[in-house]
Amino acid sequence: MPVSGLSPYDDANIFARILRGEIPSRTVYEDEWALAFHDINPQAPVHVLVIPKGAYVSSDDFGANASDAELAAFLRAISTLGRQLGVATDGYRMLANHGRDANQEVPHFHVHIFGGRPLGRMIGKAS
Ligand code: AMP
């Protein structure tokens, strides 16, 4: 069920539980500010999720409330990951869903990194 846009942070969400080590993930990158792991239901040969370690509901919350250090470190982590995952040369797509219209399902900010094949059009048709 997609989450609505401006809900308060829910500490029981699945990515908060991954950050606390309560459930496993296939980690591919970790630093002081960010964690990245394989998506459990991959939509491309490379499908990794990058999350900040801080408690932010979505891109809206992160962009408005994260510190400059968190914001900078997050983008650096994505760039590092693109190279580490071997998709920086041929290309990859970053995607972040915020709120109901975007179908955000997990209410902890995350960026998807897709790659490993031609990714087609930017956005699907509305259904
Ligand atoms: P979104 O619709 O942007 O909120 O995407 C949430 C993503 O989280 C989906 O692509 C799910 O497949 C993924 N996901 C859900 N639970 C897990 C989990 N335990 N480990 C890894 N990925 C997950």
C-alpha cells in the first residue's frame, strides 16, 4: 500500500529494521551516513536501494530536513556505488518515490539504482 506524502516517520518500517540489524539485507555499501543493499524484488540486473541512516520519510523530508553533511554524503554514496556496481560506464537510473502518487511503499527515504540493461523510457503510462 503506497504511503501518503507527509506522514510522520514510522520507526517500525522495514528499512529502519534493516538499519537496526533486526532483519537481514544483502549489503553492497555502507559508510557513516548511508547504507545500500540489493532490492528484494529486482526490476533490472542491477537494482540497489540506497538509504540514509537518519530517520527521513521520503525525499521531501530528506531534502527539507537533512544536514548539509548528510545531503552531500548521500549523493557521493550513489556516485561511488554506480562505479562499484559496474554501471557508471554504460549508465544507470536513479529513482526516488515520494508519497502516494509515486507509489512509495516503504516510508524511509530511499533511492533506487537500476542498471545492467537498456532501461527504456523514463516513466510508464498512467493506469
Ligand atoms: P518504493 O515503492 O520506492 O517504496 O520501493 C520499495 C522497494 O523496497 C521495493 O522495490 C521493494 O522490492 C523493496 N523492498 C521491500 N522490502 C525489502 C527488503 N526487506 N529488502 C530489500 N528490498 C526490499
